[in-house]
Amino acid sequence: MYIKKILVAIVLVGLVAGGILAYTVYDAFFTPNTKFNNDKAYVFIPTNSNINDVEVLLEPILEDISSFLSAAERKKYSVNVKAGKYALKKGMNNNEIIGVLRSGNTPVKVAFNNQETIADLAGRISKQIEADSLSLLSAFTDASFLKENGFNADTNLAMYIANSYEFFWNTSPEGFRNKMLKEYAKFWNENRLKKAKALNLTPIEVVSLAAIVHKETAKIDERPRVAGLYLNRIRKGMLLQADPTVIYALKKDQNNFGLVIKRVLYKDLEIDSPYNTYKYTGVPPGPITMPDISAIDAVLSSERHEYIYMVANVENFGYHKFARTAAQHNRNKVQYVRWINAKKINR
């Protein structure tokens, strides 16, 4: 009888202990464990992080970091931390949190446009993904990669088509660059390649000409007309004589792309640079900026006309006056020169 009571007691103690253990496990896994007020909180886990790094990141937004660490240990997440951007929802329990951290790497939108140099692009991208600007710049300017894919130091900016794209936050510099090469190939579809061939231009030459069009006018509706003008000059073997290329040549010569030049002077036209379209015929060796898609398509679908001259229209700012002859152009130019002198814009 005594032994029976002991066995019953042992069983009861076991049941109580098992219940406590079960409750503890349940509590660790299935009790809500967030303390932020927003619907979501985003966690950015850097590459090569360990569970201690994750603890530091999660402690401010979890009610009980100890229960999370216990659950992470049981589910072996603590030895399999993955880098990325993760969205935690308000009221999630540890089991759900670990599930997200295991397989819920959330893409980020990466957007860029109007970058004047490849270094500017690297800086812009570094603000949107984990990679720093120096490692991105190294990947973007890798000579072997450029040569293998038909680019060089002058043309590498042409590979990056201004738009917004989805990337994982922890994408490597090489991974970013390689995906952009695929996007470039996708952009240059059969239709665009056919149009470029009809113009007797390569895709890179189209982008380089589009960069001039982009700089010449911010008015999207005017870009096909401006593009048509430059294509007319190319067909006639004329110099493009585009002021933005001179400005770019001056900046490149001084290695100062922050230089502000509002007025191109006659002495500037003498700079000996392949980007100076007052000295060298044809399209420059590479783009002077990253053109919008609208500027690229403006070249590919340019307006057909006979204009070969243009000057800023001071009666309709942002637009230009176009002319077929030098005499017409000089009459248009008088008004512009008078206006710019009145504004005392000397540089």
C-alpha cells in the first residue's frame, strides 16, 4: 500500500513537472512577444551576423528576449542566422518570428536616376542596400567584367538603366552588378535593337546620345525633337556642338563633378577632350550622365524634321527655339544672349 502511494505521488509529480515543462515550452513558442506599436517592425540583419548580433537587434522590439533566445536554441536558428531585411508583425510569437527570420527575407526597392558618374551611382546604391560605396564601385569598375561584357571605363554607366528594381537588402556588390547586366539585356529587346540598328548606332551610342538629350531638355515632350536635331547633325557629318558635353569635359578635366557651370564661354570650347563635341564629330565615347528611359526612347523614336540648330526659348522657359538655317538660328540666339547678359550670368 505504501509503495503504491509512492508510485502515485511520483506519477503526480511527473505530471505536474510535465505540465510545467509543456507550459514553459508553449509560452516560449506561442505567446505573443512583440512590444512595438506599429503594425510592422523591420529588422536588418547584416552579413556574417550571429545570434548575439540578432539579440542586440531584437531586444528593443521584443517583450522577452530570453524566451526568444530559448526558442531559437530549440529550433536551431541560433546556429543558422541569415542576413537580410525582415518584417515582423505586431503580436507575433517566437515561433512565428523565427519562421520569418529563417525564410522571410524581404526585397527592397532600389531606385536610381540622373547619376553623372559611376562613383555617384555607387554612392546612391549604398544608401539603399547593405553594400558600401567602395565595394560597389570596385565591382562596377572591375576591368575584367567590363571587357567581358563589352564595356569600358567610359561606357560602364550605360549598363545601368535608370529605373526602380527589387533586390534583397543583403545583395552583394557583384550580385547587384550582375543583375543590372541582365536588366540591361532585357531592356535592349528586339524592338529597341532594331531601332538602334536603323539609326546605325549601337545601344551604347544610343545611351550616350540620349544622355546629351537628357541634359539639353527636361521636357519629355521635347526630347524626340532634340534627338531628331542631333541625329540630323550626325547624318550630315556636322559637329553636335552640345554645351552639356563641354561642361562634362571641363568637370572631368578638373576631376570635380560638383562644379557648377551655368554658362559655357567661348574659351571653354577649346578644351581638348573627346567629350567636347565642338571639336570632335560623332557621339562622345560614353554617356555624360545617366539618361532617363524617356531620353533613350526619344532617340530611338526621334521626331523627323530638318532642324539642325536650337537655342533656349526665353519666352517659354524649359523649351527651345529650333531653326533649319544658321540665319534663323542667329536671330533666335540674339534674344537668348540679350536675356542671359541681362541676368549677368557670367559662368
